[in-house]
Amino acid sequence: MIKNRHLIDPMDFSTEEIDKLLSLSEQISKNPENHSKKCSGKILGSLFYEPSTRTRLSFESAMMRLGGQVIGFSEANSSSVSKGESIADTIRTVACYADIVVMRHPKEGAPKVASMYSDVPVINAGDGGHQHPTQTLTDLLTIRTVKGSLNNLKIGYCGDLKFGRTVHSLIKALSRYPDNEMHLISPKELKIPDYIKEEILDKQSINYFEHEKIEECINDLDILYMTRVQKERFFNEEDYIRLKDTYILDNEKMKKGSDQMIVLHPLPRVNEIAYEIDNDPRAYYFKQAKMGMYVRMGLISMLLGVC
Ligand code: CP
């Protein structure tokens, strides 16, 4: 039962629970109007201490499409956080006003702390370079819808694998499904953290390969998951400028990918996918963004026990 639980880490739900949530979200995506009153009288608290377009607006849209309402802030300075209020006190207060809370925070672990003080479910909407579990649910729903399964896939993750929390979360999630092969494509400076290799890939005996060039594996992939270089996590601007355009996916590179390969990106993109790719039938990143709204409708419904 997912009802009344928190979602802080993609592993908080079992694969059975995730499969159930994805099935509900798929159902909602086909007939959203059947769910338009499910959250009537319920309120979502939307606490964003860091910028967001997709996560914040898809959560807010999800709650409104379920018939609920939304309160919150989209920058910390417009709340009493600017006066020095702690996360514990903020969440204890917001939990008096809202039935469920979604939080994005630049500090790793902040939503976890919030969940320890909250009487209502807390959803992590991204904490620093750590985890982004609802982006993972979005990615899983998109992959399952397009590929029909979450097993036996060859997935290439490309870009900033060091700071990219969406990649960390998706690797964790897909490692639980059988026979997936992972290709990690990054410059040396932005390689996947050792803890992901040791605690997830090695522990789960995942077949994985590291590359510095997309061309080394693109012909073999079912999914190419592009990511931007995370400017906001760099300490040194020179390093960011040197690395930001390491990978630019263009028509030339796409010619080497199979017709069945799909391109995903959590967005926002900067330069890593050329605009010329947007009309390629294998480009799924805007459809993926829409899936994000349906999976958040499913998630809110299950956490509130209204499905
Ligand atoms: N994918 C994602 O998290 O986008 P936002 O930063 O716009 O929410």
C-alpha cells in the first residue's frame, strides 16, 4: 500500500508498487476526465526552493486535473525561509494546511528531513545532485509505454553523470529489472560517482560499460538518455565552460542509431540536443514531459488513497 507514505528515494517503492502506479498512470493518460474529481477538497503544498518548470508545473497541473487545489511558493525568498525558518518548522506548518507536500531543495537530504517532521506525505521533487524520484517515474512510464517493458533494454546515459540526479535515480530504478545493460557516456571529469557503481551496478551484477564518445555505443542502444551539464553544481565556471558542449546530439550522430532507438531527456536542454532532432520520430523528450503529468496524477492519487 502506497497510501500515506513518503517518496524520497526511487527505491522507497517496490517494483510491484511501481508497476501498479505505472498501470494507473497509463490508465489516467488514456482517460484523464474519469479522474477529474478524485482529489476534490484536497490541497497540494508545492514548496520549491530551487527553480523548476516541468516538475513544479506538472505537479500543480496534476493536482488541478484531479480536482484538487495548490498552495505554495516557487522561490524560497517569498517564504519565511528568508527569515531563517528551518525545514522542520516550515513542513510542520505546511502540513497543517495541505494534504500532501512536494518539495524541491538544493541541499541533498532536505526532503528526507521534511518527511521526518511531516504528518502528510512528502514527495522529493529533486534534492541537490542526489535523487529525483518523480522524474524516474516519468522516465519509467515513458519507457514502458514505448518499449512495452522495463526489462532486457540497452540504455545509454550521456552527459553529466556526476551531478545529474535524474541519471542516478534512473540507474537505481532500472537496475531492479532483469537483463538491462547500461552504457555510461561522459567525459572523465563527469563520470558516474563511485557509490553508484559500487552500491548499485556492482551489487546488482549489472552489465555496464563506460565510454567517452556517443559513437562508441549508439548503434547498440534501445534508449539514449541525454542530460545537460549541471551548471549550478559547478564550483568553477571555467570547468563548466570547458565541458558544457562535450556532447551535441545531431542528425549525423542519430544516423548511427537504430530506427527503434528512442531519445529521452529530462529537460531542460541547453546545447546537448540539436533542435534539428526534434522532428525525428525517435525524439521522445516532449512526450516524456507530458507523461510526467500523468504519472504525478497517479502518484498523488495513490498517496492520498483516492484511486
Ligand atoms: N526535469 C526537470 O526536473 O525539469 P525542471 O527542472 O524544469 O523541473
